[in-house]
Amino acid sequence: MKKLYSNLIVNLQDNFISIQKLDLLTLKRVILIVLLTLSGAPIFAQTNSTTVTPPQIMELSTYIASLKTLELNTTTSFSNEQNLEGLLYKIQSSIYFYSGVEKTYGDKPRNLYTDIASLNGLSNSSLLKDNIEIAIIKINASDLNSTIDLSQFSSFTKLKYIYILSNVAITEQDITKMIVNYDEHFNIFYKVDKGE
């Protein structure tokens, strides 16, 4: 004997009857859930969109001037501007890392000197990374189409500054195009020094 099953999709009369059997409170709940789901979907889509913040890059003198301006109204004894100028202009313990060859001068080096071609070797090296506060990356004309992958600096726990030193004319936009894996913890600035 063949059993007959009513098809819920096709049999509209049975669907209508089953809806009528629902009590009013349950029906209100179902409608409320549907409305909340539909109204929340655009909000969820907006908050989950991945927006990439472009790196804030300044010319060195502009960056130092902005630090001075920020610190005019602070009463803290530590000065980021003085710390940065010390890293740039005073003799520091440093690491020079070029073509996979590391040369360390002094104890607890705070400066790292390198170039774009050597960046990929940073993560595999045994550099003393714990005290490095500034990475000075030298670039030349042949490097302008290269990338500067900031993820190579992920193991440098105290690194604050990425200083790009170029011997060719370069702009903020040029450097922005070169930066990949931007990390907002790094302050990026540059200087054009043609050695004239």
C-alpha cells in the first residue's frame, strides 16, 4: 500500500493551515527574528569590510617637527623627538645587515642598517633584535619597483621607526606603493640624500 505524503512546498492549503495553527506569540517571534536578521545584515557587512589604512609617511624634518609640536603640551620627561634625534645623530651600538652578512658594533644595538635586497634575510638571521628601535633602509634607483615587507620586522620587539634613506628623488606616494604588510606600530619617514 502506497502512503501519500503531503508536499509542504506544493500543498499551499496545508501550509496555510499549519501557519494558522501557530499561536500569535510564536508568529510574532518568527517575524521579529526575520526582521532583525534582515536589518542586521547590512550592518554586519559594513563592519566586516576589510579596509586597509595606508601608511602615514613623512619626510624626516617634517616628522621631527611634528614630534616637537606634539610634545609642546606634554609634561612627561621622555621625549620621542629627542630619542629619535639621538638614534639618528649620536653614535649608537648598531647592526649592519647587508647581503646576509651581519656586523654588530657595540652592546645592545639600537640601530639596524640594511637595504631592500637584504630584508628577506632578516627573519632567518640571528640578529640581536631585542633592542633595535630604528631600521634604516637604504634604497637606490634600482629599488624603486621593489617592495618593503614590514612583516620582516615582526620579531623586533622594540622597533618603532622605519627610516628610508634614498639616494634618488622619491615621494611619500612612491614609498606608500612599496610598503606591504603595513603595521601601524611603525612610524615611517624618509630622507632623500643624493650625497652631493
